[in-house]
Amino acid sequence: MSGVAYETIRSEVSDGVLTITLNRPAVYNALTPQMSRELEDALKAARRDANIRVVVVTGAGTAFCSGQDLKMAHELMPEGQPPALGDLLRQHYNSLILAMRRLDKPIIASVNGVAAGAGMSLALACDLRIASDRASFVQSFVKIGLVPDCGSLYALPRIVGLAKALELCLLGERIDAHEALRLGLVSRLVPADELPTAASELAARLAAGARLALGLTKRGLSRALETDLDGMLEQEALLQEVAGRSADFREGVSAFKEKRPARFSGA
């Protein structure tokens, strides 16, 4: 995959980890339809490649992602007509968020700087978020008269609760990395110069894990808040039936009995 020529992102595979770098640093990695298509293409390739076990998303330069590129507004409003933003989301962004949530491999957001608007949505769509102490988050939509999109209205209240989600979205106030950690928006906070190493170590830990179990766990948790207890117990049983047939389960039991680290093959 590292040989794929993208214009707005970089992709590199090493030791089972695909690192995707949003690569428009001059505009703080602002999102465009092209970037969304390239991200989705990289994720589809990761789904097909059994050698890729974890995905890391980060940004080039000083920002993670500043949100939708507003310089494209004139293209969306020909001759001053109202833009069809709903169509823009349906055609270029919604499928990206779905691809992230449906990928049966963990996705880590390595948030190196500001994650604003749809850039924050992108981070929220990842499974784990590790942040630099220089990172910040802002639901900036309200500042330009828009509604949070790219999955923020779905993910944010599930992560921080409805009351805090309302506050963040209605006021559009920026929060720093320490506040993000306190709220549970990020799971780990490290000094800026240690972020790449910390993200790589976290990715390596996941890559060494039981791939099938990780994917099934992600699938189950994605449904947990929309399912009642009876339904979730049955879902657990179905997922566990699949996991129990794997070679990784047999290896895990053997490693436990032999008091050694498990060597998961992903089978």
C-alpha cells in the first residue's frame, strides 16, 4: 500500500500497521472531497489486506485536521446559490465515516494538533485517540451557522454524555488536550515530541493481539448502545461462537496454561 500514489494523504505500512497521514499541512490538513475519497480508498485496501492489523490516522505539520476546507465554499455556491451541503455529505463524507466504523481492525487517531469541525468528527470516528499536549478540539460548526456532521452528533454524546456534547456543540468552545483527557475524548496524553513513538507503541500492542477478537469486539461495542440487554446477550453469544473457533483462541488458552505470552497469528 505504501506504493499507492495519493495527492492529499500519505500511507505507509510497517509491521502490520498502516499509518495514514493527512497531508495538506499548508491548510492545516483541511478536508476536501478528494481527501475523503483517498482516505476511504486506503481503508478499503486495509480491509482487504490481511497483513494490516491496525490503522493509525494522524496529520502532517502542526494540525490534525482543521475541518472542511471553507475555501471551497465558492465552488459549492455557484452564482451565490445556497449550497447543497446535504448532498455533499452523502456523496463524499458519510461513506468515509461508515468505512471507519465498519473496518474490523482498530483505528487509532494520533492527534498532533487542532482537530476542528469535521476534523474532530474524524478523530471521534476512530476507536482510540491518543493526543499530543499541543492538541485541541473544537466543534466549530456553530461559528459558521452549521450543524455538526461527519458523525459528530452520533459519536460525541456517546463519548462525553449528552449534556457535555450539547455544551461543546452549542458554544463551539475550544478545549485543550488536558480537558479532552478529563472528558474521555482521548485515552492518552503525551508530550508532543513523544506522540509518534507513543502511537507506534500502542499500534504495535494492538497488532500483536488477537485480530479476530479485536474486530468482533469492535463490532459488538458499535451495536451496544442501540440494543437492549436480551439482544446484546445474544449478540455476545454469536460473536463468541465465531471467536471460539479461531486458532488465536486455542493459542491464548495454551499460552495461559504454559504461563507464556501468547503468539497470535490472526487466524
